[in-house]
Amino acid sequence: MVRRPETGAHTRADMWRHAGRRAAAFRGAEDGAVTVDWVVLTAALLGLGVAVAGVLYPELGTVRNKVAAHMSTTSIDPTF
């Protein structure tokens, strides 16, 4: 905050000017932008994974049953 040297008090205009400078500095700062980008990208990948799993999940039961049926009917010859 800006203080008037003669009175030591802040004027309303000085406080608004200071607030404007701080707001401009905050808008111009990009320190957290990379973190936000990574959070958004990670959430998008997670959503894509959930969508793919949702599409594939019903088919997994069918494939499991087919593999189990094939393995139960196949005989293994332990001799060489």
C-alpha cells in the first residue's frame, strides 16, 4: 500500500491504484498454468480410459467364456 509521507494515511485512490497493479500482476502470472494444463490432460485421459473400459467390459465376459470352453475341451499331452 502507498502511504502519504506527510500524513501516513492511505487515500482511496492510492488503494485502488495499488489493487489495480496487483490484479494486473496476478492476471499476467503464469506460474500455475502448467499445473492446470496437466490436471486437465490427466482428467481427459482418465475419462477416455473409463469410456474405453465401458465399451469393452460387456465383451470381456463373452471372451472369457469362449477361452474357458476351449481350455476345458483341449487335452494336454505331457509326453514329448
